[in-house]
Amino acid sequence: MKKNEYGLFTAIGMIVGIVIGSGIFFKSDNILVATNGSISLGVIVFCIAALGIIFGSLTISELASRDSKAGGIITYAENSYNSSVACAFGWFHTFLYYPTLVAVVAWVAGIYVCMLFGIDGGLALHTGIGFIAIIIFYILNIVSARLGGYFQNLSTIIKIIPLILIAIAGIFFGDPKSISMNEIIHMESTTWIAAIAPIAFSFDGWIIATSIGHEIKDSKRNLPKALVVAPLFILAIYVLYFVGISVLIGPDKVMSLGDAHVDLAANTLFGAWGAKIVLTFVVVSILGTVNGLVMGHIRLPYSLALRGMFPKSEKIKIVNEKYGMPINSAIVSLLISIICLLIHFVTQKYALLPNSDISEISITINYVMYILLYVKVFKMGMDNEVKGLWKGKLNPILATFGSLIILFGSISNPLFIQYTVICGTVLISAVVFWRYKEKEGIRADI
């Protein structure tokens, strides 16, 4: 594949662009309800929920700084443990994590496109628009990796504009008296704990930038930088937006209006066309997330094939000379995403996953799997391979704590057992496949 297609800004933009989707626009009311209207406690909840991404990124950056081979997290798992673990990580991300996120986020894009243009669309139309979006972004990234990167940069800039505007408006026009630390001191209820897991999900997706690590200029320096800068930037944007919109409208009104508080803020700031402007930003924001997911997913079969960890590896790892892209890998990942979109359509149409969707199948287990990598970095810290108390010891411990928060917050989901069985089936299948290939004496080509 072509090297050095992406710079540091694209790597940061990929993480920011994937993590910041539409959810942050509609989370403020949920947080305030959970904290009894306390803005200051809401900020603390955001910070607690961010443990997984901030310290997870800091920890993974230690592994990223040591190897820039194709595969990202597959490479880290292979170096940290063995090829069986690496194959399990790769299959999990290829067949579950990426494609289910691509399918659901593309479907959400269809919903907001219909809202933007005032179309009374149903599940079929939303899914159809999502299908078109998936096709377009796969083609865009196949034809030109650079164009895919440009779109990611552009969408990232566009999506943070309304967040920053509302944050600034809250500072200048809001009521600062609505922020009080006394609310925390006298807080007796623990209902705010329930808000940690849902917010943590809004920080998901940061690991995907590692999939293009081998195509980032000076990867061993720039990817770790991106993994450190992006999470801190995301947390700052989330907190500023939450505080801004809460003091601009008032906690009570945000809670009473629910998701509609976004429309009120938009109209307050921009007038009658405010809602349309915000919806336009949200649509671009979601499409940027789809593009970032596609950028990551498109390379996974190729990265696995280089190691002989994918069916028909000899064909999957072929790189097209004209486009500098493994076309077969892209086609396989596209087909997997489309299949997941169809599965999502069926589960929504027949209400097979009440109050849930197929993207939730893998998110929690994904964070649990990260713990394996955090443990490796902790061991490296104990052996002084990673210098410093923070880098080698405290970061992986806090990252593990962040993953466990998400796990405990998800166990209450009535479908948790079913999701775990599905994930376990994919992981076991990967290990069985690799063991079979090992007997054939395959050789990695990286």
C-alpha cells in the first residue's frame, strides 16, 4: 500500500471525527436528569466516563510508538501475546465491531437526512439512505485514500463548530449562578452513577485510528501524539458544550424539554433557521463518523491477510497498483458492512433487540479485550521497558478501571448474555481458524 498518505492532523481528525457523532447533541438532558440538575456533578460524570478513552489512549500509545506495521491493534496483540490472540482481535473487529458500527451510524445518518429535508421516511428509507452513504464512502476511500482523509478533516472541523458556538454563547449569555459546587456536597442520591456507562459509549471509536497507523507520516511519533491529543480535546469539547448549553437555557428547561432543548438553543442563537443549521451540522457530523469507520474497516481484511489470518489471504492482500489500495480487502469489508446493515434492518423491523441495536453487541466486549493490552503495558512498566510511574503503571491501571466501568454498566442489559455468546463465537472461530492455518505452516508477509 502507499505509505505516508496521512498526516498528524488527519490521525487526530479521524479519532475526533469518529468519537464525536450526534450523541453529544442529545446527551445533556440525560446527564442533568441523572444528576438532579447539577451541572457541576455532570462535569464530574463526563470526566469519570472519559477514563476509558483518555487513559486507554495513553496506554495504547506506548504500544503504537514501538511498531508501525499494518494492522494497528492486531499488531499490538500479536507483539504482546501471540498470533492466536491477534487473529481473535482482528476477526472481532472485522466481523463485528467495525461493520455493526458502520451499519448503525449510516442508518442514523439516513434518519437525520430525512429530518433535514422534512421527509416523512420510515425504516426502509432510512436504511436505504444509509446504504447509499456506505457505498459512497467505500468508493471514495478506495479511489483515493487522500480524499477520504480530506473529508475526515473537513467533517471534523465542521462538526465542532456548533459545539464551540454553544459553549461560547453559554459563557457570555448564560447564567453562571446555575453552576454550584454546593449541589455536589449535599448530593445524597447515587442515581448519577447510571449516567457513566451511556456517556462512556459516546467516547467510543478512538482505537480505529490505529488501523491506518502504517499509513501515517512518521507513525511511531505521530500516532501516539494523536492518541494523546485527540481524547483530551474531545473531553474538553464535551464538557464545554455541556456547560454552555446548560447555563444558556437553564438546567430545568433542558431537563423538561428533553432532546428538544437542542432546537431551542439553535433558535435562540441562530433564529428561525437555527434547527436547520444544527441538523446540517449533525448530518455532516454523522457522515464524518461513517467515513472514519470505513477508513478503518477497509484495511482490516488486508492486515489479517498479510499474516495469513483470513480466508483466501493470497487474494485479499493484493494491492492495486493504480490506487495503492487492496481492492479485494475493501470489497470484503464492504460486503460485511452491507450484511450487517441488512441484519440491523431486520432486527429493527421486527423489534428483535428492544431498546438496543446490533452495534451494542461488540462495544462492551471490545473494552474488556483492551484490558489484555493494558496488562501488557503494565508488565512493561514493571520491567522498566516503559519508563515512569504514570506511563507504565498508573495509565494502564486507570484504563483498566475505565473498561470495567463500561462492563459493569452493561451487565444490567437484558441482552448482555446473548451479546457475549455472539462475541465469544467470533473469537473462538478466529482461534480455531488460526490453529488450522498454523498446521499448514503459513508465513506472515509483513
